[in-house]
Amino acid sequence: MTTTVVIGGSFAGMTAALEIKRKGKDQHKVILIDKSPLFLFIPSLIWVPLGRREIKDISFKKEAILKKKGVDFIVAEAVKVDPKTSTVFTDHGEFHYDHLVIATGPKVKYDVAPGVEEFAHYIGTPHGAMKTRKALEEFKKNPGSIVIGATQNAGCMGAAYEFLFNIEKWLREQNIRKKVDLYWITPEDYLGHFGIDGMPMGETMLKSFMSMFNIRYRTQVGVKEVQKDKIILTNDEILPSRFTMLMPPFIGVDFVTNSPELHSTPTGYLTVGNDYRHPDYPNIWAAGIAVNVPLPFTPGKVPFASPKTGYPSDETGKIVAENIIRVTNGRTDLKEKAWGRIPGLCIMDAGKKEVLLLSTSLFKPRTFAIMIPNVLYDFNKVLFEKYFLWKTRNGLSYLP
């Protein structure tokens, strides 16, 4: 029997574990190790600070469905791996593997600039989202300027855009919009770059949104320092801010950086082939955010990264699962799909409105790319949330 250990239980890890077991059946033992017992639909965290969702609405316990599908689930923190002995070390013991899938997700680099961790809010975790909700309730009592955006080296600009437009709508619902100067700051070369070199008409569309909603914006800026009531940009401009939400950069997790034999990049990501196989260890694979994704473009004045969203993470989990099964069966014809060639599929919420981003590939060149605004209601975003939670709750990892 072949044993595969999967580290990480979010989009890529859950998909990889379930697919390996589904395809490998009784000939394959799969162990998923994750420090959290919950699966969390991270894209919907943008709604938690505003009360549109509770954490319980977008999460569920993983153990039942994994057990039903024949995957062993260990709630533990993976500490490091020794590739030479094929051993994973955790805070709950050691695990040996024939194949290892590293789908560990990101670590947030809060120290990207002084004051970011202390004075800026971050909505990418349940704790951060709930802390932001509490801060907004206090903000209502004494409104003032708001700054929302992304720091230098960040890659998750999309979620920050979503939160920006949701905040704008929330301010109007609270009848305090006229009391608030709303700012957007981004390291992007232009509005709508998104870390993917833009989409057709994207910049024009976002400029019209900024004008329509009276949002002041700054592009090609980073954060020099965040203080309690202001934010200092890398161009030395000072913006007043009574409430600040920033998306800092993501870096690799401690499990990877604690394992020097993995030869990760300086930012803690894993360089793999288009088959997501480690170049030095043929029984180690990476999926999702753990994968190093080289930029096919050069950022301008301020560095930034590319996004690593749920759809490509899910796809890389499937590719890794298929390739492990092929290798186990003695095949050498592995499935390949570079991260940047995975189709682009994203729904950007805009405060009960939405924009659909569709393209034949995440990065250029593309044969087709389009942004479709829907100003009526964000029903596609809500529908996708319901679909993905249903799919994952039922272990239907083979579905798109």
C-alpha cells in the first residue's frame, strides 16, 4: 500500500487528499495533517466584518467527511520534514510517507512596515475579521477618514478591492458616508492590474467605480509606516486614517522554512515543475499557495506579487493527485499545467454588486479575457460560495 501524507487542509490540501483516495482506493492510504479542525471558505471573510456572514456560516468540521471518504485526519501542526528519511515531524508525532503533498497555504508578513500589525486591520483570518467588525462598530460612533488597500509585495489585491466596495456600501447604509473620506492605496502599476497584468477594460471600469463612489486612490505606492491616526506612504504622502485595513504580503509557512532540504525560495515558497513535483525529491509535491509562481511581468515603482486564489489552488490539488496516482501505477507521462496557464475564474464582490473575471489563462498571453459587471446583485458570488461549501462538505472533490 502506498502512503501519502498531505500537509494542509484548505482548498488545495482537501482536494488533493480526497482525489488521491478516490482514485487510489484501497491501494492508497492518505493522511491529511492540519492544525485546524475546520474547513473555512476564505473568500467570504470579506463579509464577516460587516455582519453579512458569521464564521459558522462559512466553515465546517473536516473530520466527518474525510473519515467517510477514507482519509485519515490528524489535527496537528506540522513542524518540518526530513526528505531523506521521508518523515514528517509534527507536534503530535512523526509520520512516514511514500509521497508528500505540501499544501500549507501562507503566512502573513505583518512586519512589512512599522505599525501594520499594531494599527492596521487584516480580514484574512476569522480572528482578524471579527476584530475588524468590532473596530467598525466603534468607528460608527466617531467616523473619519478610512484607508483600505495593499502594501508593497502583496499579491491579494482582489480581496482588498472587494472589502473597499463593501465598506463604501456599508458607510451609506449607516448614513455616515458623507462624513468619511475613503482612500484606496495599492502597489499596482494601475487600477485593476490585480497582479495578473490586468484584464481588458479593467482599468477603465475601476476608474469609473472610484469616480462613482467618490473614492480617492493612489497607485504605485507602498506603506512606509502606519500610525494610530495616519498612514505614511512610500512617496512620503501622509493620509489621515481613523480606520485602516491593509493586505500585507504572504510568505511561506514555518513548516517549509524549517525544512532547509526543501530548498525553498527566500520568501518560503517551493519551486516545482509544471507537474508540481519537487525537482530534487520525486516523491514530494506542492499545491496551492505553497507553490512559487514567478511573475511574467516586471512591477513598476513598487514591488507586488500575483494572487493565489481558490480556483488555481483547487486545480493544482487535482493535478498533484492525478500525478501521484500515475507515478504509483508506474507511468511517466505526468499531467502538466503551469500555474499561469490555469484558466482565470474569479467573482469580485462590489458591495452587493459584482464583477466576473473570466480568461483562458491567469497570465498573458490569453486567447480570451473579459470582465463582466453585474450591478443588480452579487448572486454569482453567493451562488459560488454555496456551491463550493456544498461540494466540499460532501467530499465531491472531482467537481470543478
